[in-house]
Amino acid sequence: MTSTGPRCVLGITGNIATGKSSAVRILIELGATHFDADLVYRDLIAPGQPLLQNLADHFGREILASDGSLDRSRLGAIVFSDPARLRELDQLTHPAVIAEIDALVAKADPQQIVVIDAVKLIESEHADHCDEVWLVTTDVESQVARLMKRNTLSEVEARRRVASQAPMEPKLKRADRVIDNSGTLEHTRLQVESAWAGFIESPVCTCS
């Protein structure tokens, strides 16, 4: 694995609603600098941004709200019901998001460990820019319950979104470490702290 620069780069991923944010919060408490792919994506699809225009040209103007912003629920209705359309979205967005995150990483303090947080870190091949990749997992029922609560979705829609995610087996093979987030927050914290200690002591990390 090759990082984007002299600093240590840790990639953290997991399918939708597995609880990556809980693991990331602990990493930030431990001193990591964090870049969230979803927040970068939101900046890139703000009104007037070229990526938003590209999406509207590809999927139709109906994905835009009345104020010109992206209506993510309308776009989601298109792509989460059709794997081919979801792949088209990924092909349009991944290169832009990766380039922007890599630019942010390059500007980060080289003595800081940088965490790249992305659902599709592995599928987009952004994992190849990281020194280590961690995978956060949980059970399907927890994913569904979190999605229903977080996104105010019906159970049917929540299950459809969980089912649309990439299979876990390739992720498990690619990950250097796995964080099981199906238990208590304290259980997750202990795993993250142990994995962090192992990472900063590993030969790939020169920031410690």
C-alpha cells in the first residue's frame, strides 16, 4: 500500500450504517486528522459546482431541488433501485472525491495520522492510497434499525439500501484490521484503541 505523502494515512470503511462514525470519533479523540468522503462529496455537489452539473446532465434535471441544489432523495430513488445506475453514479463521483481528498491529505501536518473515512474506500480503489485499511462491521438488523432512525426511512427502503451495498467478503479480504461494532460502544472503543496502538507501532507508520 502506498500513502499519498510522507504522513501516515489510515483508511476506514464499512457498509452503510455499520457505525463508522463511532469509530472515527474515537480516532479523532486519539489525535487523528479526519477527512470524511461524504462531506467532501457534499461540497463538490453544491450549487454551481461542476460535479453537480455533470450529475444533472447524466441523470436528468429532476434530481435538482427548486433552489438548484441536489435532491439526494430523488437521486437515491434512481440509483438505489438499479445497480447499473449506482455504478454510473460511482464512475462520475469517485474520481472527483478522491482527487479532492488527496489534495487535503497532501496539505495536512505530516506528523499527524490522517484518517480517510469512506463507504466505498475499497470499491473506488482509494484504499490503495492508504497505509492501512480498517473495516467496521455490524449485523444487518442493526444496519436497518440505524438507517430507519437516522434517515427516517421505512423498513422496506432501509433494507433495500443495505442490500444495495457491496458484498462484505472482498472487503474483509482487503482490510488490514476489522472493528466489530455490533456490541457496546465500550467494546468498540477497546478495539479501536488496540488497533490504533498497533498501527502507530507498525513499520508503515512513521508519525509516532
